[in-house]
Amino acid sequence: MKTGLILEGGAVRGIFTAGVLDRLMEGGVYFPYVIGVSAGGGNAMSYVSRQNGRTKDMLNVPRSESYYGFRQFLGTGKIINLDKMVYEYPFKQFPFDFDTYFHSGIETEYVCTCCETGEAEYFSEKRDADRLLKITKATCSVPMLCDPVEIDGKHYLDGSIADSIPLEHALEMGCDKLVVVLTKPSSDTPPTDYKKFHAVIHGMYKRYPKFEEACMTRVERYIENVKLMNKLEEEGKIFVFRPSLPAISKFEKDSEKIGESYNDGYMQAESKIDELLDWIDVKLVS
């Protein structure tokens, strides 16, 4: 039996996921397979490297150290400066334990959306630090706000465009049970509908017509993901964590609200950890 962990995106909403994972790490709960989407990718990194509190600190930094917002726009001309988050944080403010990550027995994947095909691709990297960081940058690269990231000659953006909750892929990877951490209190709330920005998307990505199409059909794919998730939950094949508090902004700046969302995730994991362990009924990764 193989239990997988799926981590949804949502930018700063990923602070809820950080709370869940920090409590699981404290309890020594590590799954043999982890897949992260967008901000879920950042959470996956800290979880696999066993760095309790790292993502919490990254997502609730003082505004002077934040990778997004007006300060970044003044300094870089971009609302989101992923280079700061991806290439500065791991080596300075929030050191990343590459050695523990690379020697972990946990199979780890990241979802990216290929601009050329409009399809989801699933990357794993356990040797090359630069390539790992490039992959995590790609999965977090929000359309319209970030440039495509080149990997192996192709270009990629936010993984949540093509596969927000990669249930089918995790099942194909051999998982028979799945733990899913969502970042919105209700899966009935759809993700960003890029149809509202069709003219902008078309102007920016006209060289990538299949990616443009993927953006236009994102909500429909998300709805199908949710239907599958609900079915699997009814069948007892997945264990879901979802916020109990109202969703914070994807780029929330209120430190108190961010902290409350983290605590919500932590306390949910605290209250459900025994139930989760009984449900898993397998040996944990040591």
C-alpha cells in the first residue's frame, strides 16, 4: 500500500498547508509520495527536507523582506519577484537543507503547465539544486504576473492551470490512498477564471495558443477534479484537510490573518492526527 500527499496551491493561502505539515512533521508523519502544485510546491520542499517552520517563516515575513507587493514592484517592476523567493530565500533568509531533501526516500513531484502543449507535466529532481529551484519557480509562476520558465527547452507556468489537484496522476503513480491539503474552505469556490482576462492572456501568450486554451478551460478542469475528489472521499480513499476559516487573499499582507490561517492548519492536524494514522494503517517513512 502507498499513501500519497497532494498539496494544493494558492500563494499565501499555502500558510494553512504549512500549519498542517508542521504538525505532521512534529509527529514524524512522512508519506512515501508527495506532489505539490504552485505554492504547494514550496510546502513540499520544506516537508521533504524536514524543516519544520520554514514555510511559515517564508510566508509571513516583514514586508521589507517579502517577495511580492508594492516594494517589489518599485525595485523590480514586478508585483511578484519569484527570483527573490526561489534563488535568495533558500541561501540567505530561510536556508534550505538540500542534502536532507536529496537523500530523502520520499518520491517528490511538482506540477507545471507546459506553454507549448497546454498540458500538465510532472517533474522530480533529487540531484541538481539549480534544476530543483527552476522547477519550483515554474510551478509558482502566475500567468500575467510572471514570465515563463524554461526547462529542458520548453516553457512552463503555474501548475494549477492544468492540474490544480493532481488526483489522477497520484493514482497513476501507484497511490491507493491520498491525503489532500486544500487551501480554500470550500472546493465549491472556483479558482481564478482567466476568461475574465482573455484579451490580456491572448496578447501575452499568442505564441502559446494551447496554453491560452488551457487558461480558458481551467475552471472546468478544476470542477472535474473536485468531482473526482468528492467521489474518492465518499469511497474512503482520500483524507482531506481544508481551512475552517474564511479564505485569506492569495497575496494577503495582514500578518495576523496569515498567522490565524497557519494556526487553523496546525490545530486541524493536531486534532486529526490520530484519526489520520489509523486511516493510513501503513508504516511511515523513517
